Amino acid sequence: MVQEVLLQTYMAALPIVLGYVIWLLKNQRKGRDANSRGTMLLLRVQMIEYHDKYVAQGYIPSYAYENFCEMYEAYHELGGNGMITHMFDEIKELEIRKE
């Protein structure tokens, strides 16, 4: 008798608990997606600033080149592409100076 009550309680509660877990996971994903998009946009802004500054200057310091490469890699891991690849190609053509 006790086992039947426990089994019925379990069977009734299981869909509710699973529904709640699924809801939590969906909300966490939305938060991660927004954070990833925000990070990607911040990286894009910084890379555009680097590009404009150093292409106009005609050379890039080695530390800035390393930063740009790391930002570019992170940007692509987050799903970014397009115009930043073209900018990266232009950065790679610049003289790299030790500073």
C-alpha cells in the first residue's frame, strides 16, 4: 500500500520536476547566448579600433598584434566572421614592430 502511494506520488511529480528542469535550462541558455553576443560585439568594436588605428599608422606593435590575434580567435569561437576576417588580413600585412 505504501509503495503504491509512493509510486503514484513519484509518477505525478516527475513531469513537474522535469518541466521545471527544462525551463531552467532554457533560461540559462538565453543568458549564455546574450553574454556570448555581447562579448562578440565588444571584441568586434575593439578589433575595428585596432584596425583603423594601426592601418592608418602603417605598422602595429607586437603586443597589439598578439592582442588582435587573440581577440580574432575568441571572436571566431563565438561565431563571428565576415568583415573582421578582411580586417585581420590587412593587419597581417602590416609591419610588426617590437615596442
